[in-house]
Amino acid sequence: METQRAAWTLRRARVDDAPAFVRLMREPEVARQLMQLPYPDEATWRQRLAAQVSATGQAPELHLVADVDGEVVGSAGLHPCGPYQRRRHAMSLGIAVALPWQGRGVGSALLAALCDYADQWLGVLRIELTVFADNEAAQALYRRHGFELEGRQRAYALRDGVYEDTLMMARLHPRPPGPRVQALS
């Protein structure tokens, strides 16, 4: 299913999007806010995307892109929180938006689509993420979509030669699913 929004279309990521992911992750201001290493290569992204595509139907993960006339300007994904059975109710979220498209609703549309997918189709109780402590714009976006601060991780990740703090944020399902009970007649 594709969703048309303003100037972009939201759709599932495809293996042939690998070159676009490389371009997106190469943007210095985008890359420094992610946990990815610099100098991404197309082969690695092809492999990652192929693994996600082959997992479709087996794992509940979803990786969406915002597409403008065939150009990927944003990416966001929901991924299982490891192989732990006791964490099946939780998924982790990652998001990246090209610098010229930041502040234009792309991140919000991607986030809304993933939250809807998690709530309405997977019954996920918890979506969690990690964000650099100085990334106030991203934190504001997450708060607008129901994410709350859960804690600070000191010296969590190396960025630009300095160990930086990150914040843990999570969103609980606003109306956890339950059975629809109907009276028998």
C-alpha cells in the first residue's frame, strides 16, 4: 500500500533503494544524528534491505521511505527488539530525513504511518528509540507522536570523536487491543 502525502509518497523500502540509502546516509548532518558509520556502501544496504524484504510475512518489521519523484528523501523503520521472546511486545524505531526535507512534515508522516501500523495491525505495546541528547528537533517530533523520555544514557555513542549522551524514549500503545465482546443472541 502506498500513501500519498503532500509532495511525497510513503511506500515500503525496496532492495533497489540501496543507492538512495547511501546518498541519504552520506549527508553529514543526517549521518551525525544516526548510529550508522560514515561512508556507507551500496552492497551493505542491498544486503540489509534484502534481509528485510525476505523477512516480510515472518517478522513484523516495516521499513518505509518517503519518495519524491523517485528520490528517497526519508526513511523510517520498525524492527523487533532482538530475538527475545519476552520482548515480542516491543519494537525499535529508526528514522532519517534528508536535510532539505527536514521540518516539512516528512518525518511526521513516516512516524505516524509506523505508529498506525504498530497499533492497528501488530498490536505492539511499546515502540522505543534512542536519540542524541542535543537533537532537540527530533525529540520534539517524537513527543508530538506520544513518545516520552525514559532516561539518559551517558557517553552512549562516539560521534565526531566525542562520546555523546543519548536519551531513551518510548511510546506505549494509546489503546492496547483487547477482544471485541458481543452478546450472543
